[in-house]
Amino acid sequence: MRLSKQRLVNQLFFGGVALTCGVGVGFLLFREWKPALLAGLTTLPASYSGALVVEFRRLEQDQRLRGSLRSQIQSLLEQRQQLYTTLSEAYRTQQELQGSIQALHQERSQLLSRVSELHQHRSELYQEFEVLQHQKRQFAAKQPPKQLQAAASEDQDLNNKLFSKTIQIQQAEIRFKQLKGETDNLQNKIAQQKQEQERLQQQIKQLFLEKEQLEVQKQSLTLANNHLQENHAEIKEGVAQLETQRYETESQIYQKQLELEQLETQRQQLQDKIAQEQEELLNKKAQKSQDNSDNLTKSADPKPPENATSAPPSPPPSDPAKNPSDSLKTSEILENLPLTSPEADKIEEIPSEWLELVQELTSPETEALQAILTQNETQLKTIADTLATMPEVLIETLNEKALNTLGDTVFASPSSTVIPEIHEEYQDLIPPLTQHCQVILQETNPPPKKLE
């Protein structure tokens, strides 16, 4: 709220500065307060329009920034989802590794129990072998020779059994070596699984750190987005206020223009009334002077000579210094005289479509055409400033009307100066057109009459 108030104060200050500058420039140009005030009021919508354009561009920049922030937030959310997926896969892999490690531990314990059983069985076989050897020696010492053969056969059987037992022992040792190799392999696998588990734990820690960083970035981006939304709302409010002020300013300018038109109408009526009164006064003075001259003639010479020719009495010569109204009337009569023959000849040289084009132009456009023909850049800029537009727009308007009337444009686009270049085929029409425009401007805007 405080920021919006400050923005409103800045806008009012900006409008006041624009109004003051416009009034100052208008007073320097016209040396009158009413046109200066009108020029200052004309600068208000232009300044507010410029402020609106700046605000709209700022809104577009904020919208682009918000779009980029939203895309960054979306990418961060996608990265967060990928991290969650990676974490779930890492947890699942860790659980699988833990299950496989537990299974390997169980298999290892089973193998160790089997190896211990094989060791016990081998020790039992060794003990049985020693017992059989001892029994064999005792039996050989006690038995007579006849029974030696039977003992030998039994000894052969025992040897066969011992051989088979030895083979079983060897097989058990081979199986033991295989189990030991498998146990070593399982231990290596367990070590690898542990290393993999540690690596996965490090990755999980790194992912947790990245997750925290992403959360912090998400919070900062959310705060920035909220701040931008607040700025967007304030800018919208400021634009609405500027629109309201622009409408109010335009309505005020329209009212001032209406008042100015009313004042112009009243001034014209007063001028017409003053002209009528001056004409009546001149008529009365002329009649009075005629009466006075008649009276003087009758009193001086009541009986004129017979051979004298009758002639109307002539009024006394009027002095311009004593009777300025007579000189004013004479100047008016001289101004209303028809054109001289060279001027008429110059106008006859102008084609009819050009005369039609000049007749369709308004008074400011005719002045602009004359300024272009006479290469008067200052006058063209002054006319454009009076109409609250640019010289290029005036030139474009003249080209459009020429295109509608002549079927072709007259002026080329200016390169370095404000005054445009006239097409080469129309160069011969510049002098008569200049004279014709001057005559039209004198007819439409006659010089102000001097009051008595």
C-alpha cells in the first residue's frame, strides 16, 4: 500500500512537471497564456501515454521473468521427482543387497557347519583307521599260522575298507577345498557388496544434500514469485490509475477546447460588432462632413456665377493621423481587390487536380504545404507542435491526400532533415503553388483589424 501511494505521488509529480514544461514551451512559442495552457494540457496525455507504455513494458518484463521463474521451478520439481525416484531405487537396491548379504551369511554359516562336520568325520575315520591297525597287529600276534590266511583276507578286506575310507577322506578334503574356495568367493562378494553399500550410502547422502539445496532454491523462487505477483498487482493498479488520470485529463482538455471555441466565437462576434459600429461611425462622419461642406458652400457663395459648371462638393481631405479608420478602410479595400494579372497567370498554370488538392487541405495542412515548398523547417515544426503531432505525420497525411486526388505521392521520405524532397516531375509547380497557398492563407486567416 505504501509503495502504491509513493507511485501515485510520483505520477502526480511527473504530470505536474510535464504540464509546467508544456506551459513554459507554449508561452515561449506563442507569448500568450491561453495557447500556452492549451499546449501544457496537450502534453499531459502524451506524458501519461509514455508512462503507460513504460509500465506496459515493465509488465511484459515481469511476465517474462515470472515465466522463466516458473520454468525453473518446474525444472526443479522435475529434478526433485527424479531425485525421489533415484532415492527409491537406491533404497530398493540397498534392501536387495542387504537381503543378498544375509543370504550369503546364512550360506557361509551352513558351509562352515558342513566343513566342521567333514572335519569331525575325517577325525573319526582316522581314529577308526588307527583302531583297525591296532586290532590287526594284535590279531596277527595272537592267531596261529592257519588263521593267518583268514587274517590276511580280513586284512585285505580291512585294507579295501581303509582304501575306500581313504578315498572318502580325499573326496571330503576335495569337497572341503571347494567349500573353502566358495567361502572365499562369498567373502569377496560380501566385501564387494559392502563397498557397493557404502557407495550407495554416500550417493544417498549426496542426494539428500542436493534435495535440501533444491528445497532452499524452491523456497527462494517461491518468495521471488510472490514478490513478482505483488509487483504485478501494484503495476496493474498504477496502470489503472494512469488510465483514469488520462481519461480525466482528456475530458479536461476537451472542456478547455470547448471553452476556447466559445471564447473564439465570442471574440469573432465582438469583432463583427466592432466592425459594424466602426462602419456606422464612418458613415455618420462622412455624412456629417458632407453636410458641413454643403453648409459652408451655401454660406460662402449663395449665388454662383452663371458660366460656372455645377459640380458636387468635394469633401475635405482627411488626414490619416487624425482619422485612422479611413486608412483602415482603405487598406481593407486594397486587400479585397482582385489579383493582378501575373498572379492570375501563375494560378492558371496550376493543373486542376492540384487546385482541388489544395482546396481539400485544412488551414494547418496548407501552412505545412507552404512551409515545405519554401523549405521552412522551423515553421513546419511549429505547425506540428501546435497540432500535437510530428512533422513526419503531417507529411504522410499530405501524401495520402495527394494519392487520393492525384493518384501519386508528392514527397519522398526525408533522409537527414525534416523537410522532405519533392518529386522531380513536380519541381516546376513549386513557385505557383507557393503563391496560391499564400493567397488562400490570406483569405482564410486575414490580418487582425486595428481598433480605433
